[in-house]
Amino acid sequence: MKEHKDKLKQAEDFFKDLEDRGLIYKSTWKDGLIDKFAKGKRIYWGIDPTADFLHLGHYLGLSFLKRFTKRRYPIVVLIGSLTARIGDPSFRSKARKFNPDIDNNAAVLKEQLSRFFEKEMQIVVGDYPLCEIVDNYELHNDRLKQDATIQEKPINALLGFIGEACSCLKVNELIRRDAFANRLDNGLTLAEFLYPSLQGLDFFYLNKEKGVDVQLGGSDQWGNMLVGLQLMTKDLDYESNEAVNFKKAGVITFPLLTDSYGNKFGKSEGNAISINTGGDNKNIYSVRQYLLNVNDDMVHGLFLKLTHLSIEEIDQINKEMSIKDQKNRLADVICEDIFGNKQTKSSSLIIKQAFSGELALERDYEALKEFGSWVPSKDLRWMSNMRLSSIFIELDLVSSNSEFNRLRVSGGVYVPGIDLEELEKSDYMVKEEYVVWDKKNPLRGILTVRKGKKHWGLIHFSKNESVFS
């Protein structure tokens, strides 16, 4: 009895910490959730494999899950290979196009998630691993293959879905959801309309077969998540107080991570910053650059929501550090959690060298080559009549010559080591002396450029295509 009281108190403190960090956007019955934590019930979060990488928007969910595992609350990460074949219509203006790469994407995500939760997957808590990765295509496929009635008559699989997931959902209640509101006039397919029922089936069977009692998700998933609760108790009205206070299971939503313009991170939004690990230094550079350049008023909230530092330590950082130092600390802490200590230290050092001008002054080919593994870079054949605007376009620093000219007029075009007067004198043509050529192999060289104060790019030039290797 005393042991359960102690665990209940720990769970209450944990939930309060989540609230104080601003991580609870909306949830079902608070006391019921706390009781689930205290009893060691499993928590799950799902991600559809719409791309072959995890991005910074996913990190909020991943770091949230780590808060559970740090307290030995077991988790399940669900890869939605099945649901991705339909595509979540929530808050979308048009239907998703079918993605033929779902299976490949799922395999990549499983590998990335296995790295992120490598230690947790090796720990057992009670009857379960501290972290388990499940694919919902495999979950339901295995379940159906073991059903004797389906083996005898395969049509029972369709009838079972209609009976389990469709008959208890009321159309008039679903279409009132904000998530569907902007699609009713533009056309909502029946397949998309059934997406919440498939997600609900995930929760229903994870609860039934794997002991999962709590679902975690972004604030845009509230309606979809409640469908799972309704499937567990078909006699309760959808989103009624009774359903929200349902004791069998519960859901928690967190506020979405957004960019400086208020858009959520994602492939379809065009702002997805990959956090895939495994050797690509450019990912850690992109994450670090984003965090170093966020609006000042976002920094404290990001510390609270994304880091595992105590609230007291975060408040101390806020009081004692300049905003520039706070951003550097934020970038170090988050990058270390994602990419590891060694890669984070290397990225911090080389970026500091670049911004201090040290790399430009040295004009050392090998040092710049190392720098090129961290920042956006391209391989190009050397041509003597190349314009600097073409380099900026090639590196996606600008989208057109007119944008380059506007940047040039505002003083935002830099070639480190070359003064502005020289660039103007050359009419912004790329001279051979701007390039740092390899002393060991003078057929190859490197040109570094910068847009404004913060956005770097690098070109590997070759006077012979065979040099690239």
C-alpha cells in the first residue's frame, strides 16, 4: 500500500512538471492518467512514415517519450505504415497523394527510432521492455492472420472492421470536428474519413494485446485519439464528459512545435529539418542553426519543452546568461540528446571557427573540406565565367537572380576572405583567386560563401570531373 502511495506521489509530481513546462495541451481525466503512470501502464505515440527521416517537429514527441522512460514508465512507438496508406486529413486543405515509398520510409524510421531509444529497448520493466517499436501494418496483419474465422472466410476481415471500427462512430459528430471543417466544401474522401477509425483501432488493440493504456499525440490529433477510447467503450457518447473521464484508458496531447512563422514542422510545409543520425553532419548543422536563430521570445519555452534540464536550472540560465549564450546552450543540449556528445562538440567548434572568421583567414583547404561536411555544399565543374549569383542559387541560398541582387544591394553577400570592394570591382564574378585550391592536387578547390551573418554554403570545384571521389 505504501509503495503504491509513493508511486502515486511520484506520478503526481511528474504530471505537475509536465504542466509547468507547458507540455499538456489537453488531456482526459488527470487523476486517471496519474494512476496509470503509478501502475506502470504503457504509453504510446504514433508517427506515419510519410518521409524517410525524422524531423525537428517529431523531436517534441520523442523527447516527451524520454520523459516517461527516465522515470521507468514503459513506452511503445508506433510506426503507422497502415494509416499512412490513407493519410491523416486533419487540418489539411486537400487529400494527400499516395506515397509509394511508405515501406522504405518505415524501415528508415524504425532504424532511426532504434538508435534514439537504443538503451531503453534493452531494459525490461515488469512485463515489458522500457521501449518497444511496433508497426501498425504488422500489428493488424498478424492479428488477422491468427483469427480462425478470417482464415475460414477472409471476407470476415472486412466485416470485422465495419463492426468494430465503423458501427460505433457517428458521422454527424465526426464532421463537426475542427480537423475536418476546412475539407467539407473542398471534398473529403471516404477513405480519409475512415482514418480516425483506423487510428482508433491501433489504440484499441494496443490496449487489448500489449497493455497500452495511454496515447500521446500532438494537439491536432485530439479527435482521432478519442476515437480509440470510444472503441473501447461503445456505449459512451463521443467526447462526452463520461468518455473524457473514462477510467480504462486516457490520452494526452502536447502543443505542436512550430517555426518562427507559426507553421508546424513537416515535409508538406517545406520546413522539415531532419534529425536523422548516422554520419550526416549537415543535419546537426541545420538543427543548430535553427536553434541559434529562433526568435528570442521562443528560447525559454523551447528549454522547457525540449530539454530535460530541471525548471530551476532553466530559470537560472534565463537569469544569468545573455540571450546569445542561452541559444548556444539550448543548441548544445538538444543536439547532444539527438546526435551525441562527440558530434555536438565537433559541430560547435567548427561553427564557432567559421563565424569568428578563423577558417576564412587560414584559407586552408583541408580545414574547409572538413567544414564542408557540416554545411550545405555542392560539387561543380570549374568555369572561369561563373557568376556569384549562380553559386548562391545552386546552394539554395537564394531562389533567383533578382533575389540575389536584392541581397547584394542590402550588403548580405559575402565571400569570406574577400572584401566587399573587391567583389564589387569584379562585378560579383567568381575569380580563381577567390577559391582555396588544394596544394596537393591543384585541380580541386573550395569556395565558401555566406548569406547575411548566419547562412553558409560551400562549393567543391574541380577542373577535372574525375577529381570528385
